[in-house]
Amino acid sequence: MSINLAASPQAYRESAVLTAPPERLVVMLYDGACRFLHQAAVTMAGGDIQTSHDRLRRAEAIIDHLLATLDMSQGEIAQRLESIYIFCQRLIAEGRIRQDPEKLEQVRGLLRELREAWDQLGGAAAAPA
């Protein structure tokens, strides 16, 4: 029997996404956006505009998804998240236009804070009562 080791990490990630509770999925999205923003900032600072642009598009797609899937019936928290995501989109656009990696790091900092809150929420939901 042959095991395809190259496919294993991808299969593991797919399995993790398919079986994760909603709170964990949000944390995973924040992780991905932060990773792409960091890569964009590094490549932007190094002058690799094409790679930076690609990584920014990926981070923007994640933020767009987070924004599109907000449940606005949840009231104030959803409205605040919407404002934060729109602000993040604005900072990314400014960073891209001005070629300013610091703007991207600002977004990354905001998303890391949100990630920690969602991670704690997920841990609290998983903890026994």
C-alpha cells in the first residue's frame, strides 16, 4: 500500500476545516489573514510587488468572507466587527497604494486581537459547564 505523503498536509488541513466548530473556523480565518498580511508586508518591504499584491488579495478575500458572513441580527457585536473589517480593508488599500508595510502590520495587529478573543470564546464553549 502506498501513502501519498505530499497530499497528507493538504488532506489534514481539509479535514481540520470540515470538522472544526464555527469558533475554530473563525480563528483559522484570522490565522490565514495574518499570515498573508505578514507575507505581503515582508515582500512589499523587499520590493517584490507582484508577490505582495498576491498575498494582499488573499488576505482581502478572507476579510471579505468574514464581512459577508456576519450575522447582523446579532446586534452591536456584529456592527462593531463590520466596522473593524471595513477599517481593515481601508488600511490594506492605503498600504497597497503607498507601498507601506506598516499599514499591513496595523491590520495584522487588529486581526490578532480579534483572533485571541475568538480563540478564548472557542475554549469557553468547549469547556464543561
